[in-house]
Amino acid sequence: MHAVATLPRVSRSSFVDPNLGLAVLQSLISEKVVTAPDWEAVTAAHPPTRSHPNEPARAALLDVLAGYSADVSGLTRLRLNRWTYAMTSACSGQYSSGFGQVFDLTSLAGIELCPELRSIEVASAFRVADLEPLTGLGHLESISIEHAPDVTDWSPLLRIPALRRVTAPVDAEVAAQLVERGVEVSRPGWLAPLMAHPGWPADPVQAAKLLRVPAADGEHTSDPFPDDNLGLAVLHSLIIEGRVSTPDWGALKAANADLDDDDEYDEDEDYDSDYELNTGVLIDVLGLLAEQRALFPDLTELTWEAAQDIQFACYTYWNGECDTFHLKSLAGIEQCFGLRSLDLELFGVADLEPLTRLPRLEKVQIDYAPNVTDWSPLLRIPTLRVVKASLDEATAAELLSRGVRVLDDFGLLVGTADPRLAELRLSRLEAGLLHKEPDDQQEWIRVHDRIDAPADIDTAEAVVVARYRLAEEGAEPRLADALVRLGTMQAAREHWYAAEPALRQAIEILRRLTEADQVTRGPELGAALEALGEQYWLRDEAWGEAIAVYRGLADIDLPRFGPRLADLCGRLAAGRTTAFALERVEVLRRLVAADPEYTADLAASCDALSEVIRTSSRDDETMAAHSELLATYRSLADADPDGDHTKLVDELLRLAQWLTPQGRNEEALAAQTEAAAVCQRLADRDFARHAGTLRSVLARLGVMLSEFGHPDEALATQERVVAVCRRNDSTEPDTELDQALHTLANRLTDVGRHQDALAVQEHRVTTHRECANDQNDLASALTAYGRCLAHLGRADDAMAAWQDSLAIWRRLAELEPDRYRDNLVSALISVSVGLGELGREDDALPFKVEVVDILDQPEQDSPGVLGLALNNLACGLSDLGRHDEALPTSTRAVTVLRGEEGAASPNRFTLALALASAAEVRLAARRDLDAALDSVTEAVTMYEEFAVRWPGRFSTGLAERRATLAGVLDALGRGEPVGQR
């Protein structure tokens, strides 16, 4: 027996770096080896969050890849010139080229699962250090790696036996050995203009660093920088220095005015592309940048801040409140190796290592760097002279020891610790910077805007000096207070880059102080967190913690801190967060119990919570919110029995409406019943005001009782509806009363009181004959009256009433067909059904045919009614033994109701009926019994669902459908399924 070779099984953990697995999947899709997954389904199943990457989505895509093990083993070309928009959107929730290092390849381990690879092309996102895994690819002939900033050892290429072509920044020694073996070696095209520049470093170490400059990441493969925004900053700075002429921004915008990558807006007349990034302009601008590579080394100062022409060219109405133009990566900055100064404001970078490859850099100013946790790369820049940034203490101390002038993120000089100066400058801090007099604050603002002048720096050192006095008793509270005021002042000027660090430092201090003294320092911590949360992108984080602080304080002293807690919960809820809206109501309910003064606030919070419920997609949150609202409204009603409790009624009605579709019928009934009781109490006090609400609430309660299988209670409730309507003093016919009487007759019929139902309908006919103002009301009453006569077996009288009704409807439909056609159709259907119930199917058939003739016209658009009419006609034909006509009519009825002839949303109730009828028609004809079995099985499934939610309405129908199923099975000789009888 021969052994059977098996392919290695790909799994989620096959690749050390998940991005390699995603790259393999993307290559399979690009090479059309496999079809792309349903990206929208992936995103829907794993909604993106603010965190990057979206790990659940990445794992799901790797599971997709696992299903293609054979295709992975046979892959011959791994190509990653860029990450596709679909892949990045699914894995991160938003796409920005060079977005951090989310999509960088960091390891090739696992590439041996692609043993047939002959070509590898990587032009972006390559942060691999170890090339050893490539030695296991025995068929690999060509390697192209545009940028490899982390590769220091290229020797593994020498151990790839089939290698014929290499394009990569390979070091000279390995390149020479490859050439000796007949391998064609070339360097990436982006290196040529840099190596030809007269400023190319003579130092081989610096030159080696530049050989590994990373670039061409993201969506635009020809861009010099992984981060588009760094490219924009370089072009902006080249323009500022006069090395590049200012482009015609208006012409660029005009040329791309009609370009839009998002088809979803194509039909939106109100859409304005000026309110989003114009990708057409961006691509053109980056194209201009790529043409200026030879000038990169000439650039001496790189600046990037908000409100620049190049930004407005790409995004006309960018307001600075999003990170569209924030720098996200410095990779590739080494191409500007002549830089001496950096002044960067829009800074979202985490890794400063690329700065170590700038051999002439003297000044670094970074106004806001929330993502930087490691400042140590600055210590490896020997030419550095001035740094302005929010450094950690160790880095700042080391730079100071080297004679580097260090300013913190406020522009305040670091390093002054003279005790005598400390007292002087702390007094300045109190009297100048933080003084309550407006003139003094304005003086500080004026000083702060000119921090480069020595005298201004000397004045501004006070906050920093305070930091050096933290060892002294009582210094921390003063420093925290100073930082909060400073942060608040900067926030008022919308200088968030300075406000956030100040507030964060204050919060860090106040957290420690609060642990020791919660009551004294907790409010200060809460206030600082509130101030930080005014930056909307920090709101959830900061205000969430502030709520936790106030929550603890409220447990200690509710009257003092409860209002603050409730207010902040309301601000954070803002129509979207159920948990905080709930907490606000709960806190205010506790406050009202102690002080009724908060009753109005509690009512307002309930209204806000009601709005939040409408947007909630979680049933547990929605039920909790309803429960809290009911508890609140009930407590308010108990406290003021004579008050206006319409909000309690509204909430009970909303709860009943929410519970009903979930099949929670008894709970829905309980809520509706309570609403009716409250309405009755309100109407007893002021009938004129509350009669309408009481009538509608009782009417809905009666419908629910009927549908949920409580016909006697439904009748009693409808009698109450009629009683409410009878209190109307008008001498004219009351439409509400007339409808209530009609429903009452139906409820009487449901419990078998046909004579009483006839009396009610006869009264309606008499009333309308006497008034004779509205013939359509008389016609409707005559139709219903005929049905009651039919129930009592009085066929001739019923027919007479129906003929009178149809005569009126035909006359009206002839005069105004668009207005009365549907009424005529309804009357014809009702008459045909009534005649069928009397066993006079021969008489009913012409009415059924007339209905179909009216509806089955090209200009008519009532597929649901047409389907019902066809079904009725098919049943009538079958009952008369005209099977050849009944079978196609029944089939077409089902087709129409499924929506296959224009129905936008098939009526499932009517469809279930038509499916059952189709089975009965086939059973009666003893034809197509397998199709009959399929139809009735589907109908039974649907009726079982309906009967759970509406037992009173569908239980009888379910029993009839099951009987039909049993009959079909008997006819097929299969017996009955277990549990159907």
C-alpha cells in the first residue's frame, strides 16, 4: 500500500505574524485563485472599534484562509504592493495609509506553507528583520523588497538555490556574492536620486541606515513616505522654504471636483465633497511630491501644523477636530537627511526611531505627542541642541546633562531647581499666571505666545519649578491646582495640545491625593476629569472616570454630590448610552425621595432615557430602561395621586409595543392593562381631556386580548370602548362610535353571540340610512350586516344586504375609481367568503373572478391583495371540482405573494394561507403531492410561529394546517409525523 501524501493544514496560528497570513489571502484573491470573502459580512459580524487592529476580524479572515490550504500550498506569487482598501477596512475599521504599524509585516515564519512560491514582491509595510524563513523555499526565483529598514543580515539570500533576481537594498558584500553566482541584483529606484545628492553621508554607518529607508506604504505605492501626511508635511515645508513653487490649489480642486471614491453618495443631492477628504486632490498632490525626491535632502526645517493651504486643498472645510492630517509615522524621514529642525503640531506618531537617522538634526519641537511612550531615541541624536516636548524625567535629565536646552510641552524651560528662584517663581505663578484678574491672565497669554525670549522663559518657569518642589510637604495640591488652571486656560483658547498634558498631570496627582482624602480631593479630581473630557475625543474616557469618582462621593453625601453625578451622566448619555441614562434616572429618583425639588429634573431625565431606548439595539438594556422608567413614573404617581400621569401611560404603551413582537404576550397584556387602568383614573377626573386616549388604549387592549386567545375579556373591553364613545353628545354620526360598534359585533361573533352581533350591525345600518350623508359608511355597514345574517343561516337576507352594498360601491367606483376601487374589492371579497361559508360556492365564484379581473391589470399595484384574490379563486374552483383551472391559479397566488411578481415585501400571513391552500388544492386533485407536502410543511412552520405570538388568532388555523399535512402524508402513504395529531 502506498502512503498518501497530505498537504499541510493552514490554521489561524500557522503564521507568527497574522499579517503574513492576510498577505497570502490577499495574493490568492489578487491572483484570482480564490474569490474574495464578503467584506461587509465580515465587518458586520465583527464591528470595528477604536482599537487597531480589529483582532476578531483578522482572526475571521485567517479562518477563511484555513479553508484554502491546497491553494496556499500551490501559491506561486506573493505580491504585496499595497494593502487593499477592503482588507484594511475589515481589519481596522478605518483606513489611512501607513496607519501606525497595524499592517506591517514583522515575521516571515510560516511562509514555508507556500512551498511553490517563485516570486515575492513587497513594496510596502516590510518590517521583517529575519530573512531566514526564505531559505526553505526551494523554487523561489525572484525577490523584490523595496524597503527593508530592519534587515541587517542579507546573507540568507545566499542560501536560496533557485534565486535568479533580487531587487532590494542589499549590502555591498552580499550583493557581490550574489552577482558571482549569476544572480541579477539591482537596487530600488527610489535610492538613485538620494545617492546622487552631494549631501549623501560619507559615513558608511549613516549611509547604511539610509539604504534601508522605508517607503511606498499604504494606498499610493509610488509615494515616498508610508504616511501620506508626512509627505504632505515635506511638500508643505519645501514650499515654505521656496524650494518648490506653490501649486495652483484651485486648479487641483477643480480637476477633482467630481471625483468620489464612495458610490454611496452618488444619488444624494445634498452631499458636498468639500466636507470630506478629496482623495483625488490627495493623489495629485502626492504625485507632485514624488517628482521632488531630489530636493528632499535640501530641506532644512520640517513644519506641520493646522490650517495650511495644502490641507484645505485636500479637505476644504477641515476644522481640525479629527485626525485626518495628523502624522502617524515618521518612516522615510531619512530621505530628508539635511533636516536641522522639526516643528510638528499634528502629531500622532508612536515611534521616534527614524529621527536617529537624521545626521544634522539640531532642534525638535513636538507640541503634542500622546502616543509616544519612549523618548530615548532622542538620546541617539548627537547633534541635538534644543528639545521642546513632553519628555519623561529620565530622558529630560540625560539631555540636560549633555547641555541640550529642554522645554516641556508648555514651552517652559526645564532644569531650574534653585530654591531661591523657586519661591520667586511660585509667587509669580500665583500672582501672574493663575491670578483671577483678567489683566494678569491676558499678560500671561501674551507672555506664553513669545516663549522663545529669555525673559519670557524665565517668567514661565514657575510651573516647572513647582514640580521640583514635590518633595516638600503640601506642594502636590498647589501644583495640581496650578496645572488644572493652566489646562483650563489653554482649553479656553482651544490650545488642546497644551491643555491635555497639563490636565493629565494634574489628574495623576489628584488620583494619589484622593486615595488619602476622598471627600476633599475627590471633587477636584472630578472637576479636572470633566475639564479633560471637554475634548470630545477624550470624553468617554475622562467623563467615565469622573462619573466613577462622583459615584463614590454620592454614596458618602448624596445631596452634595448626587446632582453633579446626575448631570454628568446625562451629558455622557447624550441620546446614545443607555447605561448612563439609566444611572441618571436612578440618582435623581434617590434625590427626589429626599428633596422633591428635583422632580422636574427627574421628569426630564426620563424623557431623555425614552429617547435613548429608541436607539438601543440590546434587549437587556432596553428592558432595564423600561423597568427603570416605570419604577420612576409609578413612584411619581404614588407621590402625587391627583397629578397628570400621561407619561406613565405612554411608557406602559411603549413597553407593551416593544414586548409584543418578541412573543412576550402576557407581559405585554399586563402593561397594556395597567395603561388602561391609569387612563381610566385620569378620565374619571377629566373625561373631556382624556377620553380619546382612554378609547385608543382600550381598543388596543381589546385587539391584544383577541389575538392572544382571550375572546371573553376582549368582548368586555370592547364594551368599555363603546361606552366611552357613547358619551359623545353630538347628534351627528360618531365615526369612533361607529367603528367601535363594528368591532363589538366582531367580538360578539368570536364568542358565538351571533344574534347580538346582528343587532349591533342592524343598528349601524339604520343609523347610516337615516343620515345618508356618507354612502360609503352605509355600504360598509351593509357588508358587515350581511356577514352577520350569513352566520345565522339567513342566506337570502344576507345576499340582499350584499347586493345593496355592492350597488353603492360600484356606483362610487365608477365615479371615482382611484378612491373607491379598493373598497369595492374588499366588499366583493367579503361577499364571496360569506357565500362560501354558506356553502354556495357556485354563487361565490363570479365575485371571486370579478376581484381578480379588477386587480390583475398592469396599472394596478396591489400584489398582496391580488395574491389573496387568486388564492380565494383557486379554492373556489377546487371546491367545484374544476382542478385544471384551480391548480395553476393556486400556483400563481403563491408566486405573487412570495414577491416574484412585484411584491416589495410579501405578506407572510397571506402567504402562509396560500401555501396551505395550494396543498389542499393539490390534495383534492390528487396531483403533485410531493409539491403539496412541501407547501403545507412550510405553511405549518409559519403558523406555528404565528400561534406562539397570536394564539387567539392562529391556533385554529394551525390545527387546520396540521390536518392538511396529515391528509397529504396519508395520500402519499407515509403516515403522520410524530406529534402532529
